Amino acid sequence: MAMKIRLARGGSKKRPFYRVVAADSRMPRDGRYIEKLGTYNPLLPKDSEERVKLNMERIQYWLGEGAQPSDRVSRFLEAAGVLDKKERNNPQKGEPGQKAKDRAEEKAEKAKTAAEAPAEEEAPVEEAAVEEAPAEEAPAEEAAAEDAPAEEAAEEEKAE
């Protein structure tokens, strides 16, 4: 009989509460168990003493009988100092999910097109400015033409 020390879920919907139990590994998660070894209430703050309660004597007994703790229970036992800490490796821990990657790609593409578009848009803006400039200069030239005889005379005097 393969024994496990694992969590059996209780509590109502959206309000989880777990019993730490010694059970046959073939039994359902919340099904028949041999002995209740403690409780775990994830809704309590992490520093609360009521969050994880374990009967260490019985846990030591079951570990001696060859029971294997589940990952979560082994973490509790490591925190309590009963088990040595295992080296865990999660290479994808800091990696964003697929949707986040897709959003980042779309944002990069938009930024790239936005960076290219102003360069293309600036050229027509400059051309428009060049086209508008002669139109603005034309009235100035007309006004200058009216003042021209006086200005030309003044310029000729300076040139001489």
C-alpha cells in the first residue's frame, strides 16, 4: 500500500480549507483517509500560527512508515524544519505567458510602424510648408514692390 501525506480539500466554494491527511495514494483527493495529521487554512495571513497546524509526532511516524509527502506538504515540513530543503528548478518562473508575449509583439510592431510613419509624414509636411511659403511670400513681395522704389534707391546708394 503506497501511503501519501497530502491535502484533502474541505470548506465551501471560494473558501478553501484543507486537512493534512495520511491516505492511500489510490484514494480520491477528498476521499477516505487513514488519519488526520493537521490543517491548512490559506485564507489566513502567512505569519498566522493558525494557518498551518501539524501533528509532528504522527507525521514523523508516517514518514518512518514510508509515506511520501506531496509537494505542498513537503514545503510545510521544510518550513517546520522536519525535512531538508529540496533544490527546485522552475526555469519559466520569470517568463511571461503567451498572451503577454503576443501583446508585447503587437506593441513593438506599433512602435516600429509609428517610428517609420512620422519619418514619412514629415517629408510631406515639409513639402506642404515649402508650397505654402511661396504663397506667403507673394503678398510680401507685392508689398515689397510697393516699397521697392524707396528700398531700391536706398540699396543703390549703399552699393555706391
